[in-house]
Amino acid sequence: MYKTQAEAKDFLEGLKSQITETPIEREVVICTPFTALDCMSKSLHGSQIKLGSQNVHWEKEGAYTGEISGPMLREIGVSYVIVGHSERRQYFGETDETVNLRLKAAQKYGLTPILCVGETKEQRDAAQTESHIYDQLAKDLVDVDQENLVIAYEPIWAIGTGDTCEAKEANRVIGLIRGKLTNPNVTIQYGGSVKPSNVAQIMAKPEIDGALVGGASLTPDSFARLVNYQ
């Protein structure tokens, strides 16, 4: 929950000039609050940056005050949508059942969902990392098309804490996630205190296809350094 429309435009102008040499095969996606999506869509026209939303409702329309539907997002040029982020699960009552509904709705209306899964510190300390994530995947992915899907492994204990999951461990868990999928080519990202100082180490791991970035994406300089990692 950052940036007004004016701040989002300023951010984008600062970013675009720094990614002109970014390899074309690197996909850059910015997932803004709903209020900034329309102005960002207009400003992104013709650039290599794709636009994403932070959530989507499972119905096309209806009495769901405060929610946004797939057709509303598609109309303004949104391509991706984050589903089941740990903060949605923790603070706003998101369950695996509602995550599944949102995933299917995103795909129905032509959006690519970014499914977030991951464990808490308590679950990790109790040696429940694998069983918890397997349970999330089993429930979240019912009837979901794995040909149009991104998954983000976000160890909740590493989000905004400064504690980054070791790259070797992130690679191991992401490999386990990949082994549970019917499509092994699904893009799987790591998310959890990714920053310019560690992104190259993370991205060097063979199972990790990308990064889901929070705090380090809030300034153009920092985000550009992530996008342009060597």
C-alpha cells in the first residue's frame, strides 16, 4: 500500500530511463495499488514493463463492496495479478479456498496469476515447511491451468524482516514446489527481503526463475538495480 497516482508516475519516469539496456527476455512487472493502475497503464504503453494488480475477486460483478473483478482489470491493461499474498492471508482472512477461486477467475478473464505460498517462522521451526507448502499447493491449484501461472515462494519469516532465506535453501524449497506441479516449466519466483545486494546470488540458483520484490522496489534506483542484476 504505497504511492499515490502522482508518486507512481514519478517512480515510473525514474525507472524507465534506467532499464533501456535491460535484456529483452527479462520480464518486468509492476503490481500497484488499484488507484494507480489506470494512470500506470497509460504511462506504460509501448514499454517492456507489464502491469499487475495486487488482488482480484472471483466474480465478474456483484455485491462485493471493496473488491475488483477480472474484467475491470483487463479493461485497463492489467496482465498479472498477485493471489494469496501472505499479507492477504494474515490480515484479511484469505483462505486456500478463496485463493483457488481467485486463481481460476484470474485465468478465466485473461490474467496470469502469481500464486504466493510459504511458511511462517513457527511452521519452519516445527519442521512443517514442506507439509504446509504441499497442503497449500494441493488446495490452491485445484482446476487451475498450470500453463498460465506464476508461483512465488515467500517464506513469511523473511518478509520485511531483513532475514533472507539462504539462496541454497530457497532453491531447495522451490525445487520441491516444482516437483509437485504437473507443468515443471512454471515460472517460480523467490520473495522475501530480496535486495540489490543479494539478488545476483539468488538468481544464480537453477530452480529460481525470478523475484517477487517488496520494499526494495519502492525507489526507481533500487528496483532498476534488481532488474539489471548481473
